[in-house]
Amino acid sequence: MTMQPGFADLALPDLRLRVGDDILPATGAVDVEDPSTGATVAQVPLAGDTAVDAAVAAARAALVAPAWRDLAPLARERLLHRLADAMEADLPRLAALEALDTGKPLTMAETVDIPSAIAWLRCYAGWPSKLAGRAGTLSATPGDYHVYTRREPVGVVAAITPWNFPLVLAMWKIAPALAAGCTLILKPAAETPLSALRLAELARAVGFPPGVFTVLTGDGATGAALSRHPGVAKVAFTGSTATGGAILAASVPDFKRVTLELGGKSPSIVCADADLAKAIPQVAMGCFFNSGQICYAGSRAYVHRSIYDQVLDGLADVGAALRLGPSADRESQLGPLVSARQQARVAGFVARARDAGIAAVERRVTLPETGHFLAPTVLRDVPPDAEVAREEVFGPVLAVTAFDDLDEAIALSNDSAYGLAAHVWTRDHATAHHAAARLEAGTVFANCILVADPAFPFGGMKASGIGRENGSEVLDAYLEPKSVIMAL
């Protein structure tokens, strides 16, 4: 096992399979690879059914134990803030673990990933003392009654998270679930478990009771075992639409609550009046950021025909100017794809598009000699029925098509199984509002890209998911309302 030179002194977290105060045997091991080099940097235990049973039992016990159940809301807030404080103090190490694990540039992990995870935790740390029911009167029933509602934690939550933003997307689930008083078992992606394991260490250090927050490493079978476990009340999942469908099916026997944040094929509409000095670089980075490994990446671009060639050239120029390099190199702007399998999958989309006669806007890009790198690629004149226009590629591949009027662009945008996000570039606010009302997407961005914030809900329509993350809306996914009707 070898490290990049920039990570030679990086201390890995405790890699053992830990549930509460117990260390459990694993059913195997999963290799953790550095995508920048292809080298194995760690092996983490594979949690089988026995470990899943133990984790669920510990979470169920913690849910009703006085140390967690009876913790005053302000005390729970202080505990969550202590975890955020510990993450801030540990930021350099967390960022290095995230960069090593995912291949993303270390500077990005330091300035985007870890600060965002901390911000989400601090935001939801303020909620426990604000979660309350309401009192009222019956409106159709005669008699004298005292009526009120309670909001109680849904129970044990299984959070199953992806590899593109491991700690951020885990925190989208951890923070509101713990704020609501639930207990949570996190199953990180097999490719990227290191930051989650370090987070578990920090949670133990700041005083979270055993069983409240558990990390189980493993593969898809581990996640499937959690999804169907009768002791799990809710599954919160971010990942592929196919896996989300399997989780939804597994929820049926026990009527589990689920939130699913799934795939996307988000369009960017560039109108004739767009400010191209801003639109071109941002449309490009809306697809190429994090090497295209973003669920709501703007991977389809519809550009008004009057500016089509200018925008095409500009998009290709932005992609070609980005420096691709290993995660430890502070000059790197884009890292590799997360694995050899993902690199081959994305390259396959490009190859099949070329075979179908779709041309790329050619630019010379130098790739590192090792690692799972792929050059940013701009495909032009992509037919609406092309595979690359309809399927989620999850890589730095932008499919571009010309349009003649806004209605056509909106129709093309909505002609998709997905509905996670959409982008509109125009100087005219009426045009932006008109498009936002008609686009079938959970989030519409006007003259900006990739904004996510804990204050506003995030999620998708159609095959892009069920339910919402973030905002106050996400708390409803972790709380059960209970009505209490008392005859006086």
C-alpha cells in the first residue's frame, strides 16, 4: 500500500468494524484505492448480516436510552456543535482523507467539501430547540377537547451515501436526523469510506452515546441488508436511480419511510441575450466541476443558434484550460474519475457517441500518466434521442445542441426521465421566471450554477428521486407527527 508523496504522513482513521464499544468480525475486506495513482491505500472491513444486525440493535437501544432520548434539546444542540468544532479543528486531516479517497484536488476538499459539511451540521444543530408541535381545537367534532400534536423521531435511520461528495452528502442526512432525535447508521460508498470513519472517531470523542451514530463499511450487499432490515424505520439514499428503485422495493414489506436523491441529466439553456462572459465558463464548469461527478451537473446544453458556434468554442476552451492532476498537487483543478470502472464507463459513452457520428470540439489536453483521468469533452450537435443526451454519464462530458426559440429549449429540457435541476442563462428576468415555471426540475438556477444551501430544499422530480434534502422540509422526513386528543 503506497501513498502519494503529498499524503505520506497522513494518518488513516481506525479501520476496524466498530458498533458501539464493540469491535466486530468482518466477512471480508474492501480495497480503498487512490484514484490519482490506482494504488491501494487501505482495506476496510466488509460488514455482513451479523454486523448489520448488531448495528441496528445498538441504534434501537440508543434511541430509547435516557442518554439520548432524554437529552434536552439545547444539550443536543451543544453536542452537535461540539462535533462541528471537532471537524473544524480536524479540517486539514479530513480534507486530506477526502482528497485521497475521491481523487478530487486537495484545495477543493479544503475549501468546499469539509467547510460545507461543517456548515450543514451547524445549521441543523440549531433545530432541536425549535422542533415543536402545535395546540388547537377540533373543527367538526362537538365537545370539549384539548388537542395538540407532537413531533417524534421516526426511529433508526439507515443513510446510504455515494462517492462523489462523501462527507457533504453524508452530512445532508446525519445532521437533520440527529437534530430530530433519530439514531443513524451510515453506510458510505465502498470506494470512499475514510472520511466517514474519521467522523465516527470525532463523534465518539465529543461524547455521542454508543449506538447513536454508527458507520458500517462494506459494499452494495451491506446497503441492501440495511435497506431491508425490519429494525430500520427510514432509509435516506443518494445514488443511482437503479439502486434507488431497489431500495424503494425493499421498503415495501415494512412500509419504511424513504427519501431518494437519484440521478440527473440537467439541462442548461443559454439564451441569445445571455451574458456570455459569465455564461460560458459557468456552463462549462457546471458540467466539468469535480470531473463531472455531480448528480445535478449541467450535462446537456441547449444554446441559441445565433450564438451557438461562439459558445461551443468557448466551452471547449474552458475545458482545455483546466489543469488535470493528482489530488495532492495544489495546482490541480480537476482530478481523476473515482475508479478504473467509472473511467471506462464514461469513456464508453464518448466512444459510442463518436461511433454514432457525433463530433467533439477538439482540443489538446495533457493527461497525467497514472490515474483514472479523462479529458473534459464537448460534443456538438447532439440529437435529442442520442444515448449521451439521455443517460446520466457522470463524467466531464457535455452534450450541446442548438435551439431556435425558448419553447423549443424548454421542450428539449423536459424531454427526459430525470428532473433534478435546470439552468437558464438570460439577461431578461421575465424570461428566467417564465422558464423556471415550466421546467420540470426540483431546482432551477438562473445565471448561476451548483448552488446548494441548507436553507432551501433540494431534490428531484420524476426519476430523480422522492422527497427533499435540506431546508426545513427535510426535518419532516425524520419526524413522525402524533396527534393527542384529550376529552375534558
